[in-house]
Amino acid sequence: MARESASARLARAARILDLLETAYPDAHCALEHADPYQLLVATILSAQCTDVRVNLVTPALFARFPDPHTLAGASQGEVEDLIRSTGFFRNKAANLLAMAAALVERHAGRVPDTMEELRALPGVGRKTANVVLGNAFGRNDGITVDTHVGRIARLLRLTSATDPEKVERDLMRLFPRPTWTLLSHLLLSSAQGGGSKVMQFGKSRAKLVSKESPTVTFDDVAGVIPNHEGRVVDEEGEHLRGVYTTGWIKRGPVGLI
């Protein structure tokens, strides 16, 4: 397959964004929160845990500790008991207590709204800071890249990197800044749930080979839906990307999606 030019990749990224916005018009932050403090806590808890589980845990946690001041005064055991089901609860409890103490000591109990200040808090890395800045403050300072976003970005050939910060830099070059927060929600939406729709664009002739459907052959735009068991191959039979389980294919605005 010929090497894709920078201009062609930018044009393809714009088409991907349009298709994702059409497919997932309600994409949004899945962590339930009422303010920046709640989102910061929820994001810390979401490490190695599903958003659904975090949303089950946080109501009781926030009822007990509604702000950084009350959380900073909590005991490790109290917090552990409330967040145990999120996994790694001892480390998470320690991070939450240290983070709350730092908010009280350095910021008068206010969650800061800059990348530098957020990343200086215990337990807060760039991914967490991006979530808070984008969804609590409406600031597109970066793109949240977790395992799912990185996987889908590679599937769509938007990056070949595996390091989250390198993936983020590649995506930031391809998409307009005002879309950065939304983009992570769109890519996450495409990665989750049955019947998810993810587009893989290829310039060569390709076909989807599946146990559950006839061979589909198409040009220019190759589409793979996660949860569809099959392989995308080029004319020489080279495996392009992806093995999935159950799903569907339908004709969309550009080729197949």
C-alpha cells in the first residue's frame, strides 16, 4: 500500500470525524459528576475500572465527602470501604486523600484549571488532567487517550504509536483543537458496546472475510466494525487490521462503515 501523504491523512481524519459525529451524536463523558471535584475523583477511580462501576460507587462517596475539605479529613479505611469495588482500592484511597489535601493546602479547596497545576496533584497524570480540563472546564488542552482510544486510533491508522502521549500528539496534529474533548468521547463510543461502528479507511481494494456474512469487496474505503468476526485483507491477502466478534455492516455516506 502506498504511503499516505500528510494532506491525505488530514482529509481522511476529517471524514472520520464527520462519520463518528453522525454515528454517535450523543457522545459525552460517561463519568457522572456535578462539579470539577467530583469529576477529578471519579477519573482517579476509573483507572483499571469501568465507568459504570465508578458511577455506582461515587454517589455514596460524595454523600460522605462532598468536597475536598471533608475528603482530606477522612481516614484511609473510610475511603477504602467506599471504593473497594473499583479495584486497587488501597492505592486509589491513598491518592484521593493526598489529592484532597493538596487541593486544600495549595488551592483553598478549589480544583485548578490548568494542566500544570492539575498534574502537580498526587495521583493525577496527563490523561486525568485532560478529562477534567475538557469536561469540567471546557478547555481543549489535549486529547484523553486511554487503552480504548489508542486501540481505535491505531485501527483507523491515525497513529502507529502505542505510548499514550505519542498517540495524543499524533491525534492533535490531525484534528481541530475545538474537537479534542469530543473526539475522545467519539472514539470511546466506537470502542464500546454491541454494534459499535468504527471505520477503517484504506486506499487499496479490500474485502471483509467473515464466518457470519458473505465476502464484501469494496474500493477506497474499507470499513470494520468491532464485534464483527472477520478479517480485512487487501488484494494480496495481507491482513490489514482487526479480528472481532458479531456485528453488522451497512452502507454509509462514504463507502462502507
